[in-house]
Amino acid sequence: MAQSRKKYSSDLKAKVALEVLKGEHTIAELAARFQLHPVQISQGKKMLLDGVPSLFPGQHVTEQNKDAALVDTLYRQIGQLTYVETLLRFSAQVRLAARARLQSQLQASGPPWGLKHCTQNLQQVLQQRHTRFGLADYQA
């Protein structure tokens, strides 16, 4: 039958870590006294030293605040860009609808400059040029 792992209370872990920090005994002596492996004592010491800065507010908290402010700024920028994208899509849809409406009107009424109108304009332009240059006897 397999043995279950031994679990140590957080009070014992804190007591051992404080004893290590005092420096009165070596890790080997503390391991024998508390019936622990020296690696466990070293790990407990490391955990204590890593956790101490969180007990005192200061640089660690301001870094979290900076991160929160950065995330807030980024979400705000995402919102603004989403709004601009929506406006651009809407304006593009409006332009496409206007273009389609104009094309349908042009198709319904025919081309704005028919062949008859173009030939009349050409004849008028030619006549004006001939009169300007002294060729008044031009007949279209």
C-alpha cells in the first residue's frame, strides 16, 4: 500500500523559515530538529523571502497599478478604433448605395449625351470656329 505524502501546516513552515533567517543554526541542524529534508527548508526560506515584499506596499503595488492603467488605456483605444471602423463601414455603404442609385437612374433615363445632341454640339463648335477665322460661308 502506498504511503500518502506528509503535509505540513503553514505555522510549522513559517516557524522553520524564521529559524533559518535568524541564522543561529545550520540548515542541517534545523532539518534534524524538525524532521525535514534540507531541501524543504531551503524552499521554505526562498518562499518567505519572495513573499516579504508583498507585505509592504510600494513598488510592487505601483507596477500592478501601471499594468491596470495600461490595460485600461488599451481597452479605450480598442473602443475608439472599433467606433471609427464602424463609421467608415457605414460611410462606405452609403457611398455604394448612392453610386448604385445614380447608376440605376442613368440606366433608366438613358445616356445624358445622346448621339443627336453630340452632333448638334459639334456642328455649333465648328461653325463658331469658322466664323472666328473668317470662313462665314461654312454650311453644316
